[in-house]
Amino acid sequence: MERLTTRSSPRWLRTTAILYLMVLLTLTHLPRLGPIPDIPGKDKTCHFLSYLVAGILMLAAFGRVGRFFRPAVLAAGLLVLGCLDEWTQPWVGRSCDFMDWLADAIGIAFVAVAFILCRHFFGRYRATV
């Protein structure tokens, strides 16, 4: 059994992060099944929270593996993924909205800033999830 404090993250955490992204991308590409209740800000809040969780999972799972998977690279990758996600939604009858992508980006930015602040105030990041 892997120790949770080793240099690389445990397999279950990496698997969870990948599965989360797969489910997220699947859900955002399902055609609308009916009218959605109009609650102001609900859509942008869902985008923000979805990519906030994606950022946390990806950082925890891959933030310490080798030089390539650094937090800035993960954040950039998630920004590109969010952009591609929005760009491909019209293919399934959904809308592409820059504000949705901006909400995704703000969620990713929150994770990045939190990581930087934690590293600054509490020392090096340790995968002790």
C-alpha cells in the first residue's frame, strides 16, 4: 500500500482527479433535456465550483510529480481544457459563453492563489491528503 506522504500522490487520488474531469466534460456535453429554472448566478457558480474542485484535485494528484506537473502548468492546462469545453459545446446544442469560461478561470485562480499562499505561509506543499 502506498504511503500518503510519499513524493508522488497515491493512485486513488490520481484516478479520482482523472475521473472527475471525465465526468465534468461528459456532463457539460449532454444536450439540454428541458428548461432549467432561472436562478440568477446559478450557472456561473456551478462553473466556478466545478473548476475549483478540478483545480484542487489536479493539484493534489499531480502537483508534485516531476518537473512537468507544476501548479502553473496544471492551471494553464485546466484553462485550456475549460476553453475547449466551452468551444465544443455548440456541437451538442449547448451554448458557448465567454463568461462561463471566465467563471472556470476564476475557480482555477482561487486554487492557484490558495496554493501560493499556503506554500508561502506554511512551507513546501506536501501531499498528505
